[in-house]
Amino acid sequence: MARYQIAVIGDKDSVLGFKALGLATFPVDSVDQARTTLHTIAKENYGIIYLTETLAASMDSDIARYKDELTPAIILIPGKEGSQGIGMRNIKKAVERAVGADIL
């Protein structure tokens, strides 16, 4: 059975703390770097990829590419700027799609 890893993509300040937890961190300086990193590690043994909302705001089509795949699950997290609400909106959409109604 394959053991999946967990990755975090974001600006250096946002991902640094995750390294202490033993997660693979991928600090990036631009959206283009984030796209390249996302597609590269999605082909590897990562089951969950955390991505900061700031980057995700410019990566809709890239994230949508993996939406219906079993792995990796792409989870949006607030960056150093704080939450933009994008992650919560995505969770609501996913729950509504699975259950058939907005229960959140």
C-alpha cells in the first residue's frame, strides 16, 4: 500500500511553520512558480497539497484540473495575509455537491 506525503505550497513566510511539522514545503515567489510546482508534485506521491489562498486566487484552472481526481486533494489555506474566504467557499461547494444541499 502506498504511503502518501503532504505538501504545502505558498510564500516562504506562510509555509515555513509547516516544515517543523514534518510536511514537505515548497516556498514560491510567483504564481507561475506555484503552477509549475503544483503540477510537478501532483505527479509524485502526494495525497494532500495545501495551497495558500493568495496563490489559489490566480490558479482556478490549475486547481480544477485535480478536482475530480482521487489524489492529490488540494486544500486551500490562509496565507500570511489572512483568510480571503476562498477555501471556505470551496468546501461549501464540495459539500453541496456531495450532499445535494448547502448544510454549512
